[in-house]
Amino acid sequence: GYAFVNFVGPEHATLVIDKLDGQAWRLVHSFRPIKVVPAHVQGLQANLVHCAHKIPPDADKAHCPLVYHDGKQIDFRTAVRLYGRPKSAAGQAHKLAQQQRKAQQKVLQDQQRQRKLERMQQQQQQQQQQ
């Protein structure tokens, strides 16, 4: 399975990557470790629009994504209406936010690669010591 989480800042995403990436699943029986990666679609608004185009309008609520805002679940179609369309005055700000998210995504990817490289180097050192 998979989940999309909209972090409010890169430091939050980094914390989740550090805590979860490579860990074993606790509530799901799987031999695969948890893999945390940046989504190809970034941002709440962009994800709502992306999903809205892929889900038929008459789809049962059980087959729609779960959306939480301020810790409360809101109906997917309601979320699309509220957050899925840029307001004309906010269009420029939205575009800037998307550019910032892309930059943050690149930073996170670079950090993830660096951590993976460090883990591999540690494993090699441990193997050489044995």
C-alpha cells in the first residue's frame, strides 16, 4: 500500500524519513521494509486535482482517498472543492509554493541518498572488521 503525506516543512519530512525509511512494518505482514520517497505530484492542491481526475464522479466514498485537514477527516469531494482549485489572486503564490516544494523535494532526495550511502559505508566497514 501507499500513503501521501503533505508536510508543512522539509524538516518534518526529514524527521519521518529518518524514523521510518528502511524499518519493518508493524501492523502489516510484509517482508519488504518501509520505503519513504517523495511523490511525483507535490502539494495538497496538486494531489487533490490529480486524484480528482482519476476517480469517477460517481465513485463510492470507500474508493476515494482519505483527506485530513487540521487533524479532522473531510470528505474527498469537499476537499477538492475547497482546496483543489487555485484562486485567481492566489495563483502566483501557488506557483511559487510549487517551486519551493520541488526545491525541498530535491533537498530531501539528496539527504536520502547521502544517508543510504552512509549506511552502505558503515555496513562495508563492519564486514571488513569481521
